[in-house]
Amino acid sequence: MNERPSPATPVPAAQQEREAEVTRQVLASFDGCADPRLREIMQSLVRHLHAFVREVRLTEDEWSQGIGFLARAGQITDERRQEFILLSDVLGASMQTVAVNNEAYGDATEATVFGPFFMENSPEIGQGGDLSFGAPGEPCWVEGSVRDVDGKPVAGARIEVWEADEDGLYDTQYGDDRTAARAHLYSDAEGRYRFWGLTPTPYPIPHDGPVGALLAAVGRSPMRASHLHFMVSAPAQRTLVTHIFVRDDELLGQDCVFGVKESLVKDFLHQRAGTPTPDGRDLGDRSWSRVRFDIVLAPQGT
Ligand code: BEZ
Ligand code: FE
């Protein structure tokens, strides 16, 4: 294994030329790719990857550690655990992709990271329904509206909601087949929606795998700021993937996947036990919270 030269050591011109020649050869190997977009992506990837290897003067031992890391990420990934999404998230690649694909449009609600815990086929709840399905946590009344950028109500928007329970676990982490703390509902004729969820609490992303080891090695926390996930879709509108965050959460400034945006920070108003609920539900001796989230969808294709 070779020693890494100190960063100050200049790379001789002849050596630089040998390295550039490797990059040229690899780039040329994609010249015949019939799909122009695939060619563009692969050649750009090669350019950046080679520049990275050359810039840090990657040692063979470090290359080998990188390969081992990727292999471990693959080994731990299955249909319920997606280590590569976690990796993309903690490197900010997910949020950068969100930024590139969701340009600001009028006062459309901002998008944020999707995360690895969305599941297709969540149960449908009606207006005012409860998505907890037995997941532990403080009840939270969530209400709001769905509108387009002209202020027109969007009726029948599909609103998917998912969140961790008060122990910081999604149902996919329970180790059984339970579905909990996730559901979907549809906005009503005036574009309004309301449901019972759980007051969000902070939780760590899964950190018992290679991504967790990476965060520990670089001294970064695996914690996410408290949040509630939404995905909102409607005909002729851009699908919105976002969360709302809890004002006063001390983790807002240190979310490990860079997902927090000020416009998504909301007031979750704490309600003492015994405070009458909006729908008359009897919560006995439990406290609860309430939050309002008005959603604005950008037009499709923007
Ligand atoms: C989440 O919020 O569910 C999440 C996002 C990124 C990585 C891990 C979890
Ligand atoms: Fe989450």
C-alpha cells in the first residue's frame, strides 16, 4: 500500500499528464453510448470521480476501505432498510437533488428530503381520522388546506402522511408487519384536510450500519429534527414531498440530513389534558397538541 504524499507535495507535470490520460480514456469509452443523457451522466460522473481521486491523492488502502463501505451498505440493504438512501441523505445529495428539481414557484410550499420510510399502500383515513393505529405518542391534531399558486382550493388532493412514534421508530422498524403512524386521506371540496397524528419527536436515523459508523468517525450526530412527513399529489400539480418541523426544537439547526427549511417550521401548540378537542374526541387524561399546515402546490412541469 502506498503512502499518501503530503497535500503540499506538488504532482510533477509528467505524472499529471499520465493521470489525465486515464481520465481521457475512460471518458472516450462512453462516446458511443446511444442514449445521450446516459452518456452525459456517465462522463460527468467519471470526470468528478477522477478529479476527487486525484485531488485527495486517494491511497489504495483508502480505495479499499471505500469499496468495503459500499459492500456493507449493500449487504444491510433490503426492502425495509435502504442504506444507500441514508448515505445520499447524510451527504446532502438528496437535498441537492430536491433543490435542483423543485425550483421556487410563487408561494408554493417548499419541498424537503423524502427519506427511506415511505411505504406504498398506506391505509386510507377519512377527514378527522387517526393515523396512529396504536403507535405510541401524544395525539396531535393536524389541519390545513391545499391550494394552487392562484389561491384556488385543490379538492381531492391525495395527502400521504408518515412519521416516527414517540420512541423514534417507524413501523418498518418494528420487526413485524404492523402498519402504524402512516395513512393517506383526500382534501375535501374546499381543499381542506384534518386528521389526528402524533406530536413529532426527535429521533436518530438508523445508525447501526455503515452510514452510522461514518457519522461516528467524523463526529456527526445521527439525529433528525422532529418532523411529520407529507406527500401531496393532485392532477396538474407538481407532487410535493415535504415535512413540517416543530418550532423550538433544539435540533432544527443540526438536522443530520439538512432537511430543515424555515418556511416548514410550524407552531405545534401544546394543549393540557382536559382541553376540549376540535372534533369532540375524548382523550381522557392525555395532553395533546395542534398544528396548522396550509399547503400550496406548484403547477406540474414547473
Ligand atoms: C426520515 O425523516 O424519515 C429520514 C430521512 C432521511 C434519512 C433517514 C430518515
Ligand atoms: Fe422521518
